[in-house]
Amino acid sequence: MSKAFVIINPAAGHYRPDTIGAAIERAAVAGAVELEFREISAGESVSDIIRAAAARGFDMFVAVGGDGTVSGVVEGLDGSPVPVAIIPTGTGNLLARGLDIPLDPVAAAGLIAGEHATRTIDAMRVGTRVFVLNIGVGISSATVRDTSNADKRRFGRAAYVGTGLREMLGFRPCRFTVTVDGRATLVRATDITVANCGFIGDIPWPLLLVPEILPDDGKLDVCLVLVPTAGEFIRSGLRAMRHRRKPVPNVRWLRARSSVKIEANRVLPVQGDGDLIGETPVEVIALPQSVRVIVPRG
């Protein structure tokens, strides 16, 4: 009988922990999986809990929560080959969306002991912490900072859109030095995002053409939203209304194989996978093929 460690973040989303737990237990009984549950409290470190559990030996770790909970589990495993199952109950659930994991928690629970495959994806390290989605500085980090938990529970992902629009109107552009694999670029920008997966979901602002961002290609995609002129802003708006997918003049894309360092001419907050994680400067290190995730077969 295989053993699975289930960590539940009760603060994520609208689902009752006992309801999710019951669905996981039903799936485990059908597949002869022994479960150990752990519900986290405010202020507890997900990564510390997972690190201690990993030392005791489990065949699978199950993350019940949002993207931040998943990142904590990945950080605690620190490159371990033990697979992670995701039961998405958060606001964005961008990694689950990017890997075609069912957004219905009951259906996602069925993957634990039912038919499934595993996909090995990349991750990113900032200091001692590990992330799987994106690291952002500028409008994106200000949006994370200023979107309240109450709004996220009430409006879901739409809460980020409203806050993001307000940040776009009031954000002062910065001068950044972006160093990709040792090569520095000086830019004046409103946002810089290092993306591994789940970049902005299906929300098109402020981009009309997003390249394919794969979570398992061994590379990091770097999006630089530069300061547009008035003419560029108007032309971009017209193209958006006409649904024309053409490159936007004030957006540049770079690719990194090993590292990205972001420095700014003033101190800015930094977000990682939807949580505030510090301030600039920030260095992101690529961790290729470091996380095994349970996904639907095919």
C-alpha cells in the first residue's frame, strides 16, 4: 500500500476542508492509498511541514490549496523525485490550469489513486525559496500587494483585474537593469515578469501576443513591459478592440537558461506565485526538470 501526505490550506478558496478530505479518502480507499492529513494554521510554514514529512518517507504529496500552497510543497521537497498531486482550491490555480488538472477538487482528487500520468516541470529559486509560476516586479507585484484576501474570496480572479487596472493608472515607471544569463539590459518599464508557467492566465492585459510558455522546456521567459508612447498606447488599444494578435511595441521578451537578476532605481515589492516575497533587487535561478506533478493521462 502506498502512502500519501495530504496538506490542506483551509484559507484557500470557498471549499470546506472536511468536504475535500472526504473526497480524497474515497479516492484513496478505491486505490488502496494510506493517507496522512495535515491542516495548516495561520503563520505555519508549508515548506517546513513538508520537509519534516519527507524525512519520514511518503510515496506522494497532495497539495490542497492555491498556487502558494503548491509552491510551499515544492520548496519543502527540494528536488525530491516524489510526485505532487494538486487539488486546486485557490483563487488563480494557474499551475493546475496550465497542466490541465481538473479545477473541480473532487475530480482532481480522483487522480490520486485513479488513472494518471506524471509530468516533470521546471521551477525557480529565489534565495532559499522555490516557485513554479512566475516572479514579478512592478504592476504585477503592486497588484498582489493591494488585492485583499476578502476581495479574492468574494470576486475570485476578477479581484486581481480590478486592482491591476488601478495600478496601471497610477504606477510610476522605473529604470531597470535586467541581467539575463550574465548579459545586462537597461530599460524603462512598468513591469518585469519572469515566467515559468501560468503567466497571467487567460487575461490579455497588457499583451496582445504572448509566446508559448512551457513549464518543462528548461528555460525561463522574461516579459518586459516598457513605457509606451501615447501613439503606441492608442494603437495597442485599437488592435485589442479588433482582436488582432500582433506584437506590441512596448513589450519585449527575453529567454533565460540559468538566471535573471532584476534591479530598479527605487525599491519595489516582489511577488512570487501570487505572494509577496520581498523587495528588489531580486535574482531568479532556473531549476530545470525538478518537480514531478501528477496530471491526467493523455
